Amino acid sequence: MATTTQLLEVVHNPDHQAGLKSCYERALKTTGQATNGSVQVTVLVGASGSVQRVTLKMPPRLQLAAPCIKGSITRWAFPANSQDYAAQFPLVLRMR
């Protein structure tokens, strides 16, 4: 299984963060309201490192960003492994 450090490298990749930021900003423009919140992400990763499924637990006020966030994370590549595995991590969405 991938180490925590390896998983954090994927999550904190600047390109991945930029994709998530874009999702969040588009949702904010649509609602016209600045809304902050946390999202709990669970990712099922195939043995090859490709994302098989993304599940999000998030407050209703952030739901508008959910399809975009799922689509973005689906394109990420995680470390390969001898078998499928799950990874969980939080995302904090906030205006800076």
C-alpha cells in the first residue's frame, strides 16, 4: 500500500490543487456567496494507481462543486500497488 507521504504528494501536487481551486471558484461564482468548508474524500485506487471511484462527504452548501471535484480527482494518478486500495483525505475549501 502507498505510504502517507506518497499519498500527500499526490494530493498536494500543485496541478491537482489548481484543479480543485478552479472547481471551488466556479461554484462560488455560480452561488455568489463565499462559503468555506471541509470535504472528506475517499478514493478507491486500482492496482495500477488509477482512480476507480471517488466518494465525497461535504456540507450541502458545497454540493455545487462536487461533480467538478470528483472529475478532477478521477484524473489523478496514485502510486501503484499489488492490489486495489482505498485512500482517505480531507480537503479544506476556503477563500484566501
